[in-house]
Amino acid sequence: MADCDSTDIKDEKALTEKKTKALVSLSVGLIFIFIGLPLWWNTTKVYRAPLPYDEIEQLNQFKVKYTVNLNVVLLGSQDPSILKQEIELELKKETDISAITPDYRLTVEVKNIKEAAVITKLTSSPLEDLDDYFQISFVNKESKNYSFFVLPHGTPEPNGIDAYVGKHLHCILYNNKDSKKLAAVIANIIRKGFVNEEEVNGAFSLVSKREYTKDTVESMRAQKSTTGFQVSFTLLNSDPDLVLAEWDIETAVQKYLDPFLLKFPHLDISVDSQVLHYSSIQINPRKDGESFYLPYDDLPHMINPIEAKLGSHISLYPSLNFVVYVPSQSQTPLYMRTKDGQQSSSNAFLSPQWGGIMICNLQQTAPTNSTRPQWIEVDMKPVMNTFLAQLKLLLGVKPVKLVDGVEARFPKDVGITQWEQESVMRQKTMEYLATSTITLTSLAQLLGKISNMVINDHIQQQIQQALHAVHQSVTALEHGNLTVAVLTAKTAIKSSEEAFFDPSILELLYFPDDQKYAVYIPLFLPISLPVLLSLRQAIIWYRGKDDEDRKDEKKDKQE
């Protein structure tokens, strides 16, 4: 009896030990699977802030409608309804249905002029004075409408001129009672002059690559989608032993350049200057009588030796270099020749996306036996006028080709008209919008394909800010507010590029999954095998115990 009891006790102890081992193995396995693995996964996974992928995907069908407000003023008793219909028909012709479409909002009104002084002013004043008179007397300074003033029938018309485009946002037209011709002239000035539809559409399609556009000299002059420039002025004095050239560049920048740059609020521009002596250029001018000249084909060869002397300026923006070269006295006077072989009137040339070079001839007037060099001051007005004309092209202002019979007024000194300014802002808005949308969609595709890329919170904020700025710019264009549109588009492109080129997203770019497996398998495999074997033993014990319980139940039923 005692032996049976001791045997039962041993069996019970063995059963308890097996049960304890099974529970321990099962606990270790469960802790490893349900606590250890999730903890390891969450502590080692790449942090990826959620992004609005659906909203970014919608940018592929991106479309913009920009509003242009037009106001036609008929001076005299005329019927505005017929002219309005004709203008609307002309504006609908040849309108491309594309991602960028204009929305012309036209109003035509009549103003009866009865005062003799006003009539005399309209019929006898020069066109420039008449342009200023309309700006002062008839135009609302807060209005951003493009205005067309149609003079009364019978007003003396200058030979060959149907319309006169002023430097403001209005145009003066002569009325010959032909409404179709008048409407055609107005529509042509709007579409090819004030708005410049072709350039606006081309600015978007060229940057976004949505359409193939063949590059031209005009399209290559200015850099695309740039929000700022580093403008550098350099004076190269090649013969300081005889002539020391000096220039008052600081005063010239304040007088000429600063007012000009105020017309480009969307650009961040910084200016620096330097004077380099003994900076001769290895050029071989040809002699023509007592002067020297550089052929047109030799002009590009001046850039490389000059660029090597300029040095580098640390800037986030591309550089535009404007160089005044003072040749040696043995090669003075030195002139440039145009493609036609004629002497250049400005003695300067432009290099697309680089800058411009001007040759300034300073003739020594002191006695040749003098031991000291002669100080000669450079006349800054022609220099700055030349460089401003070049800078105007490099910043994206393109010459407008108006039709025959339309004359345009430009500032006497090199500058930019108000309608040219708005045209540039409209084009730059399209460039910025196209670049920012392409950048955002490319970034979303990249982050979607590579799961190891880190997406920090500040990248999420930059992407959201860029999307918000894109929608703000589009809304501003629909309301005809160009200043807000270009500034918000600038915010969009800067935020999108900062997100795209953020260094944090590149930290795990070249750390693919197979490399992770190669690192973690030697670490987890030795730990995982005992745990898996313990789980196997626990499962075997549980199944064996389950079988014994079933046998006991079967015996009890039989008894």
C-alpha cells in the first residue's frame, strides 16, 4: 500500500514538473512572440509621418485658370454692346484647351466727353503725354484692370498707328467706326502683349515637361524656376601701371539697380562687387586703323579666362556676372562687332544664364613719361544701362512682338513697364507651380516605393505647406491677384524642394531589406531556436495530456 502511494506521489511530482516546464516554455514563447517581437519592431522601424498621398496624386491633373480683368472705355457717344460682342468673339478664337487657360472678364463702358479742355487734350497732346494723362485722370490706382481707351471718332490719327500701348496698364486706340477691326486690335494686344498667352503656357509646359517645346535663344536666356540670384559686378583693369580705373559701384547700385529690382518682388537678389587689377585676358583683337575690334565669333572665348579670375561666391542662388573690362592701353580703343560685322553700339554682349561683358575704353591723357598711373573714373550711367538691359533679359523679361500698327512706349532709361512686370510675374507663377507640383509628385512616388526612407515631422510640415501654398496661388490667380499668386507659388517651390532635398530622407536610402536580414538573423536565430523548441515541447506535452484526459474519460464511461 505504501509502495503504491509513493509511486502515485512520484508520478504526480513528475506530472507537475512537466506541467511547470510546459508552462514556462509556453510563457517564454508567448512573451517572445507577443511582447518581444512587437517591441523590437516598433523600436527599430523607420519613422514615417503620414503624408497626404491622395492630395498629391491629384496634382497630376493639375489645371489653372487665371483671371484677367479688361475694361474698354469708349470716349464719346457710341454703342458698347456691339464692340463687346466682337471682342468676346475674338478672345475665344484659337484658345487652347490645356492645363493653363485664361479667363477674360470684359466690361465696356461709355464716357461722354463734353469739356472743351479735355477734347483739346485728347486731340492735340503727344502720345506720351496722353498716356500719362489717362493714368492720372481716368485710371483707378487700386485697380488691376487692363484698360483700353478708345478716342472719339474723328480724332487725328498718326500715320500708321492704330493703337498706342503705354508704360502703364492701359492702351490708347483710334476709332474708325470699324468694330471688327477695333476688336481684333484689342484682342491682339491683350493676348500677345499684356498677357502674352503663348509665353505663359510655355512657361508651365516647358518646366513640367507636359509638352515638348523646342528650346530657343529667348527661352534659354533666363534660368527656370529660380527664386533668387547672386548678382556680381566686376571691374577688370588690365593695365594698372598706366591707368587705374575706379568706379562708384555702390552709388550706381542704389541709383539704378535698386529701383529696378523693386519690380521683381518674387526674387531674392543679393549684390556684390570687386575690382581686379592686372587681369589681362588672352585675346587677340584685330586692328582696324587706329582702333581694335573683336569679331562676333571670338566673343564667347572671353568668358572662360574671365570666369577663372572671378572666384567663387558662396550663395544658395545661381550667380549672374556683369563684367566691365578695361583693355590695356596698347589695345585701346577696343570694340566688339555684331553678327552682321557692324560695330556694337553698347560694346557689350550677353551670355545666357551667365551674365554680360562690357568693354570700357579708358584713354590715358597724362604724359607717357609719367611714373604714376592716371586715375580715371568710369562713367556708370551707360554701364548700368547696359547691364540693366541684360539683366532684364536674364530675369525672364522677353521682348514683346506686337503687330503692325501698334506702337509701345518703354521707359527712357532702361526699366520695365507695369504690364511687362505683370507678364513676368504671371510667367514665373506658372514656372513655380509647375516645378512644385512635379517635385511633390516625384517625392510622393519615391517615398511610396522605398519603405526605408525616413519621413520626419518637419518634412510632413513642408509638404503640407507646399500643398497649401499651391492652392493659395491657384486661388489668387482665379481672383486676378498676381502679387499674392507669385509669392505663394514661390513659397510652394521652396517648401517642396526643401522637403525633396532634406538630408534625413537619405539616411536609410541605401539600406535595403536584404541587408537588414543579414544583420538581424545572426542575432535572433540563436535566441529563436531554443524558444521554438520549448514551444514545440509545450505543444507536445499539451497534446499528450489531452490524450490522457480523453482515455481517463473513456475508462470512467466504461466502468
